[in-house]
Amino acid sequence: MTLKNKILKTIEEAAKSKHRKFKLAAIVWQGSKVIGIGHNHYNIDFATKPGKRKGGIHAEALAIVRANSNKAKWKHTIITVARVGKRGNILEAKPCKDCMRLIEKMGIDKVYWTTERK
């Protein structure tokens, strides 16, 4: 699968996101194989006790968690990130500093993200 096709697949995943504000998706790839997919989520209950706060998770982090749960070997992996606007337009999806640190820590070789066309 070409890089272009991987980006297109990530854009399709972003369009499926149920997030109200940020329709964003990330896919961890090993060769042509998808090993983890994540979408931005909000109101995830991280609490171990009732009444504790709820939070969210970024698509990149969730894709990495899912890849890791698949016992991924991190050699020769890339991550693609895409964001889609309310009208279906492609937007900037550069990972935040925390996600970039996580990507580096996991040893993912390359990061590709969509950019907004003007």
C-alpha cells in the first residue's frame, strides 16, 4: 500500500469520528498492515471510583495503545494522522507535543499528518 493510500484510509477514518469538535483519526502501520486505529474521544471514564472526573484521549495515543495491545513490535512502523472539518474538508492534524513525545518514545519511525489546503 502506498503512503498516499494510507493517508486516504486515515482521512476516511477521521470522517467516521463521533467527536463533536475534532474529527481526527490516527493509524499505526507496519508495512501495509494496520496494527492500531484511534479516534479522538471525550468523556472516557478513567476513574476507578464513582464521582471522579472524566477525560479524553487523543487519536494518536489511542492508536498506539491499541497497537500495543496487539503486542506490536515497533520496528518499521509509521503513524498517519488526519483531521476532517464539518464540511468534509481536510484540516491540519499535526500531533501535539505530548503525542509527539509518545510517538518518539515508542520508536515509531515516521509521522505523517494532513495539512489544510488554502
